[in-house]
Amino acid sequence: MGEFEYIRWIRQSTPAWPRVLVGPGDDCAVIEPPAVVGGKGGPLLVTTDMLLDGSHFVLAEVGPRRVGRKAMAVNLSDIAAMGGRPLAAFVSVGLPRNNANASAAELYLGIRELADAFSTPIAGGDTNSWTGELVVSVTLLGEAGFQAPILRNGAKPGDWLLVTGTLGGSILGKHLDFTPRIAEALQLQQQAPIHAMIDISDGLTADAYHICEESGLGLVLCAEQIPISEAAGRMNDARTPLEHAMTDGEDFELAFAVAPEDGARLVRTQPIDGIMLAHVGVFVGEKGLFLEQARTRRPIEPRGYKHPFA
Amino acid sequence: MGEFEYIRWIRQSTPAWPRVLVGPGDDCAVIEPPAVVGGKGGPLLVTTDMLLDGSHFVLAEVGPRRVGRKAMAVNLSDIAAMGGRPLAAFVSVGLPRNNANASAAELYLGIRELADAFSTPIAGGDTNSWTGELVVSVTLLGEAGFQAPILRNGAKPGDWLLVTGTLGGSILGKHLDFTPRIAEALQLQQQAPIHAMIDISDGLTADAYHICEESGLGLVLCAEQIPISEAAGRMNDARTPLEHAMTDGEDFELAFAVAPEDGARLVRTQPIDGIMLAHVGVFVGEKGLFLEQARTRRPIEPRGYKHPFA
């Protein structure tokens, strides 16, 4: 299968989507933009993530299908972190030349699995093979959900920090198989104004600190309230399950700031089916990151998963 | 320089653009969509190209700056081929770990050079280093120019095929240093309705044949009228300069279909400063690709530059 046959195969196996005015096969895709509200087009969300063999996955261990799934999932998670809805995905790949055909089809099926689950058309991309290892780059467009795009800079002193689900030990499997929290982020917006939001990719402390930096605030994390995953307890290394929950990356849960009264209500009513909301901290005017444990408060470093850069 | 420092450097050296509502540094960029016309948002153009060391360039020979320039240029060329204007670019890179810092800055400067020349904000991306070779993936958003997006499927029997500039031998340098024909495509739309357009990346015959396939037509190319570049004459191999002009890839000139009366006027008036328009063929109802040379017509294969896939 050459490039043109592969593109033909993708075109044939791609359903028609009403908002994709021109799909794969021309110089550009043509997409219907976000709906017009009050005379203005809705803001367009754009995110892009590149996954590299040996850095973000080990192809020989996980196979191309799970790589494709993850490549789509991490981008959906970024749209979720803005409170948005996905609009169209663009997928570029560099395939190892020795096994391009099998990888290409499996990778595409993994991407499609999650794209279909989130009603996201794959509207274009670029397919290459080369002498290097597998690289997948997905760019995802989205539009706002029920609120304006939810940034990292909107937290206020006194706001509660809540997280979805449980944290830590994602390396045991969740980093590949997680569900991006698109639906949950939309449900939350119908419950309360979300002041700031991020998805937990670098680790709870590191990502919470991103909100602090952008909002010009500090945060007190409450050790006893951090939801520790079952996987964190199975890590069996020198670090405690709590440390894993606080610093492991790639859980792709949501961390978000809401007014304290909204936070209290959300934790009490637990409005999201099957996903627990936990109150893990309180934003404060004093800059820095603090951990409250056994009734004592101490400053901590916002360290988390280090990206393999430089 | 780690990932966060690099992102900070990019943020600091990125000017504010009115249509980039949120730039690098949040979960997604937020872009103001195409203007509303007649109650509807204008269509959104999206293109993406991935460049890989050893396939699309040889880093050791050309250096990261020219790679960055080319990565932006090929995407701008795709927007030009739709008759569009660029809106915002997203740049993802996998940097070879042994030399990530120097490459990153030079690459970014090469990208910025062309982005600035075409008033295109770099609104986001993803930066990684890995054990593999350099990979750069750019996704470019755009909006329509003076006409609706110009597709490949609008050529009509009797239309003339015109090309900008001269063709062949781009491997001697133009494939790295070409100017994407954004301005020219906009000027052309003010001169005449463009029925179909493509940029010449696979080679004249291959790309012209893409228009034929999508429009359900055939094409007669006139050998004597194909504009042969000076570089094609310097190739010095078994193929003639005409063969180079017909089949070499990566000239990134425009090939477009217009009504015969418009074509004749464009060739006569040469309305584009410094860029010659040449009449290279006529679309016909009979499918296939034909070459007319010394008053005889014979069918030819639409072969061109083969993408290094499978």
C-alpha cells in the first residue's frame, strides 16, 4: 500500500460528517467553524500533541493500536481541560519503513476507536514512512462547551481545587487506556461556573501549580483528601502511594477551581455518574505550594513528571 | 533549557496577535474564527505536514533553520492552493536529544522568519526531545481569500491549465527556499474566477492529474509551453530539462484551471509582478493525461515525485 492507496483507504473508511465540508484529499480540509452567537463566531480551540516511540510509549510493548488511541486521547483531554467539545482531528504520522503497512492500519484503527467514541471526524493529516521510529502528531480543533473556554488563570483566593477520579500509578496502564473527561467537563459546567481548569498530565502538584502561576495565587493541598488510585498502591517502590498520587503524570483527570460554596455542593452531591469529585485544596493569596498533613502545613516543590526535553 | 523554559522563551518572543485570543501556555490555544458573512462563520481551512530527517531534508546538510523555514513554507503553500489566507500555525517537534537546545532555537527562528513574512502567528505546539532524528510537524489554519475555498474538483472541459513561475530541478535549492504563493493566489482571485487549484508538490503531471481525477476530466499538456526553470537545465542527468519540469516535485508553484477567455487574458496581461503565468494545458472530456509535442498527441503516465511511503 503506497501513500495514495493509504489515503484512498482512509477516505473510504471515513464517514461523512456534516461539519467537515471537505475532508482528506484536497490541499486543505475545510471545516465549518463554531456556530455564530450574537453576531460573532464562537472561539476556536486548538491543541496539538506529538507522541514519540521510546518517550511517550514503547511500540514494541504496546503495539500501534494503543499508540493511536493514546495520541487521540491526550488531545481530547486538552479540549476537555478547556471545557470544550471536539470539532475535527488531523493526524500526521512517521511510520517505521520496515513495517509501515501493518502499523499504519492498526494505528489508524486505534485513533478511530476513540475519535468515533467522541464523535470526532478525522478530517486530514499527513502520512509518511522513514528510517526512524514511530512518531504520531495529532492536532485537534474544538469549540467552547457551556461556558467560555476555561483557562488556567481564573482561580480566585478561597476557591476550592477539585479533581475527578483517582490519581497515581498511571504507568501501570491508565496512561494508555484513560477516558478523556470531555463529558465530565461539560456536565460540570452545567453545575457551577468553573473558574480555572487543567488536565493532570504532568502530575497533580505540577499541574495545580500551573493554575497558581497563571492565576497569581498559591495553593494549600490537603494530603488526607487526595484521592489515591488503586494503581498507586500497587507501585511497590520507594515512594508512598500518596507521593505517587501527588506527582505521577498522565492520569488525565481534571483539576479545577470553583467557588467554595460550589465546591462544597459538588463534593456533597457528586453529580457525575461513576466519577468521584474530591476536594484536594484551597487557593490562597500567598504564592507557593503548600501541603497540609496531620494538621501541619509545609511548603512543597511543584515537582512532577519531567518531560523528556533537553 | 528544559521544556518549560523553552515554552517561556517562545512565549516571550511571540508578538501579540489580535486573532490569537489565548496563545501558547494553556491546554489549548483559542483563536478567533473566520469572520461572519451573511450570518454564517466563514469556512476554516486546515492543513498539516510532517517533515522527517532523511526523507524531506538532511539536517546535517541544511541545518535546522532551513528545516524550520520549509516546514512553515509547505503548509503556507497548501493554504495558497485553496486561495486562502493563513490564520494561525501550530508547531510540534521531536528534537534529537544530543543537540536539542541549539536545534530548537534555530528551528524556531526559521519557522518564525516565514511566519512573520506571512503575518502568521505561531499560536501553539508541542516540544519534545527523543533518541530519534529531527521531526517537525506544522498544522496551519486559514480562512478563505476572495473566493470560496478553491478545490481540485472544479475544472471544466475547455478550461486552461495555467502555472505560476518556472518548473524543475527544485532539489538544487528551491525546495528549501521557495516562496509560498499566498499573495499570488489572492491576486489571481481578483483577476478571474479560479475553477480549481493545486500547488505543485508531487510534480506538474502528477498534480495536474489530481485535478483531472477530482474533476472527472482529462488534460492535454503542451510540451512547448511548459516553463522550464534554469535549475532544470542544470540537472545534468539522463533526463531532459522538459522531463524535469514535468515530473520533479517540490516546486510549490500553483497550477490552476480557469475559463479559456480568462486564461488567454491572464497570459496576455501577466498581472502578477515578477511571476510569469504560463498556459501549459487544456482540460478535455476524455479522461487521461496527454502530451502534445511537435504537433502530435500521445498519452503519458501521471508519474511524478514518489513520496517515500512503504
